[in-house]
Amino acid sequence: MAITTRALLDAGAVVPMLIGGEWVPSFASNLREVTNPVDDSVIAQIAYGGVSEAQSAADQATAAFESWSNTSSRYRADILWRTYELILERADEIGALLSLETGKLLSEGIGETRFSAEYFRWFSEEIRRPQGEVFASEDRSRKQLSISRPIGVAATLTPWNFPLSIQARKVAPALAAGCTVVARPSEKAPLAVGELFRALVDAGLPPGVANLIYGPASIQSNALIDHDGIGVISFTGSTPVGSALMRQASNRIVRCALELGGDAPYIIFSDANIDRAIEGLAIAKFRNNGQSCIAANRVFVEDSIMDQVCERLAKLTSSMRIGDPLGHERVDLGPLIDSSRVRDVDRICRDALDSGASFLGESPIVPDGANFMRPGFLVDAAFDSALAKEEVFGPIAGVFSFSDEDEVIHRANDTKMGLAGYAYTNNQSRIWRLAEKLEVGILGLNHPLPSVVYSPMGGLKGSGLGREGAHDGLLEYLETKYISIGIEEK
């Protein structure tokens, strides 16, 4: 078994990149510190590369592509299954690394690790199902069919908020499809992703098939997009960055699979089970300290229950405990990833207050220099405030009242983004109307956790292109080849 990232940290060694099957330091000997957001203490140093590392990794992946793409689906499936087993075996250690580098609760770190493993399990099974189609021909002298082939090298570019699971849901289908991979995780949270790649190596993945690099996002992303071997860019991050990647990818007509920003509405109708709606909101809003693309951003509450819900929300936030997720005391929220994230959430809060909003309970605004922020809900914010229009990405949400179904659907859809949405109601006819009319790619109805590996996840409008998970996620890494065969009759 390869040495673990934890062992490297304990020994004070630099966490390396994986290029061509070798764990290597930066070619230029550059290093980058990884900090614990609880107190900004340094927990690791990673090899920090640039263009040369990105190009070398892409070269290695390109060289390995022909051999890997021609392996049997059974061979690829066996490696993915063994990777699933290894990640599960190491879930406690990897989950602790996730908590250490991101500030998320330990239970959430271990849960994310187990969820990540499931992607390797599911795609190890999915790739063994038939790919392609035989068409019913209208011409007896011909047979028509289609087959699927891997698209090439996949560049998987991911953020810091769910660093392990987002890489897993890209890497697992890419490898299953027969693509090779160059992964670039965020330098803010690279350690658990390194353990994912150690599991792949320990599972027997051939050298060069999966490569892992660290470095400046724009520099390395640009180098990968311009590399002739790259066939697909799979990116999760902000809408402006996704738009820029698309523009650059158009120069070589490189396929883009994009999961971008969110502005999720959370709708509570008067006929809902209020207890379940509040419990669900606590999960949909505060999971990972509110730093989730599918987090509830705007809470819409029907007029007749507005006072009741606001009272419950004030009690909810006042009871939540904040602190070190790896400390001795149980906490409900850890820190945000860094001070820049705190400042941005603080900006959104102050803009809402300037527009006439007020907090339900204690203000979550914190002094400069701290990465912690108390959870909070604001009422009476203007409809054109940042709170109502931007992705918050923190433990804050606006609460808005509405009077009827048509009004709330219109207001929920009044955003440039369309990733996720939630609604609580016991009216079955309304459930179907919401399913059809809400402009989101992911919809949780009477349930706050819609993400599962066997469902297609992705957004509408400015929230992205393509889908991840399920069979649809496999198709992002495959090309369809149509074949027509002439047949001579006897």
C-alpha cells in the first residue's frame, strides 16, 4: 500500500502530484501551503506547478489513452470496484482530512467520502451494460447501428467545497468510459483528492491513465484546454469562469460539461408539514456551512404561515453551535473556507440591511479576520438586493413571503441561474405543477437531499451544461459513431 497523505503530513513531507504514474514534486520546486480554516494554521505543503506540469500530465494521459480505451469494460469495471472498496476502507481517515482542510463537520467529511466511493461502484456496474443501439431499418439492403467510443482525455477541474465527491463524479465515469484523466482540484482543499488518486493507483490503474496536478487555476486550465489531447473539459465552479472556459474551448471545439452557480429557491406552502419543512431547510441551507451550489438561497413562505415559520427559524439559528469540527465539543457549523468568503457573505448581508432587511434573531456578521459566521435569516430584503439575486455560498438566506402559487413560481424563476430548487407541500397536483414549471435542473420536493449517484445532476440557464451521475453522466465522456452496413441478398 502506498504511503498515505496523513503519513506525509505527520512527516512534514510535501504532498506530491501524480503524473504518469509517478508521485512527483513540482518541476519548478514551487510549494503552496494548505491551511485549516478554523485558525488559518498551516496543515500541509503541496507541490504547486504551472504550465509545464499541466502539459506533462496531458501528454501522459494522451499517451495512455489508446491502451486504456481499448481495454475491456470488465477490466475497467474491476479497477473501479476495487477503488470503491479502498475508499470505503479509508473513509474515516479521508473524512478527517476533508474536515481538516475545508472546515466541514467530521460526519459530513466521512459522509462525503462514502458518497464519493459510490460513484466508483455505480459506474463500475454501469459500464458493463450495453452501449449503442441497433435501429429498425426501412431498407432491407442495409443495417444501421451506433456504437460509443471514449472522447479522449478528460480534464476535471473542481472547487473546494465538495472537493472529493465532485472529482469522484467526474473521474469515475470518465475512466469507466475509457477516457484518461488530468485532474486539477482547488489548492484550498487538495488533500482528500490526493487520497482518491492513491486509491486508484493502489487499485491497479495503469500509469498515466489518471493524473493529478496542483497549480494556479487559470494558468493550468488554459494549458489543458489548448492541449491537443484534451477531448472534454468537465468543470464545476462559478458561472463567469464556466463562461470563460467555454469561450476558450470553442477555439478547438472541445466539449464542455459544466456545473455552475446556483440560486436555489426553497418554497414552503401553508399545507406543508411545517416540522419537516424546517428540518429540511436546516439541511438544505446549512450543510457544509452553507457552501454548496445547491444550498437553499431564497426561502419563500406563504403569507398565512410567515410569522410561525420566522419564529421557528429564529429558534433554529439561535440553537446552532459553532466551532472547530474536530474539537471535543459537538458543533453544528464549522468555519467558512477563508476570510475572503466571509467578507463576501458579509457584503451580501450589509447590502440586504441597507435595502431594509432585518435579521431573525442575532446578527451573523463577525469581526474582520475570523472565518466563522453565525447562521442567519433576513426578512424584508428588497427583491433586487444581492441576497435575492446572487449565490450566497454561506450560512445566510433571505426569507420572503408570497400569497399564491403563480406568484412564487414567477419569483423563484426570476434568476439567471437554475441549478436546484426545493418545495414543501402536501398537494399532489401542485407537486406536479411545480415539477413542470420551476426552472431548475434538480428539484427536491418534500426532501432536502436530492443528490444520489444514479440520478442525472445538472442545471438550466446560467447554471451549466450537461449532467453528472446516472447513465447521462457516462455519456458526457462518450462519442456516438453511426454505422450503416450494406447487405447483399442471396
